[in-house]
Amino acid sequence: MEIVPRYKFDQLVANALDDLPAELLPVLDNVVVHVHDRHPDEPELLGLYEGTPHTERWGDELPDQISIFRHPLCEICSDLDELIAEVYVTVIHEVAHAAGIDDERLHELGWA
């Protein structure tokens, strides 16, 4: 699929954040979500969480950051419906990391 324009991709990410399960919403209080074209060192990376998981916070940490990478997500999808689904899974996957959920549990939940 062609690379979706930035403004449309930003809206897909915003929609995914709006549709998060209720149990993950408190995590967003200390998370900043960015959209980038690609990760400079890992160009195939779809998303990245950087920070201190919610379960390990003391209360004085800087906001966590989640990066969602537009180009690789568009490249792995064949149409807009698939992209919408993949953006949602990527967003929920990274927010779940912020909540302290590891990859094994994410696989069990179907969010990997």
C-alpha cells in the first residue's frame, strides 16, 4: 500500500487511542505519543515504548514516550482496513508496555 499522508495517519493513531480498553486509559496520564516516519536505527520497527512502566513508577518521572512509525506500518499493509487494524494493535501493544505488560502476556491477550 502507498504511504498514507501524515494527517490521515495521525488520525488513525488518535482513533486507536480513543478506542483503547478502559483498563489502559489511566496509563495515558503520563505518556506522550509521537508519530514518526521511521526509527533511525531500526527502519522496520512499527512502534516503540520508552519510559518507566506504570507498575514501577515512583511518581516523579518524566512522561513516557510512545513512537508509532508510519512508513513501516503502511508498507506491511495491503489496504486501509488492514492499516487501521495494524495501527490499533501497535498502539495498544505500546500502551500495554507502558502499563507494565510484557510481550508474553501481550501474545496471550492477542495484542502482539
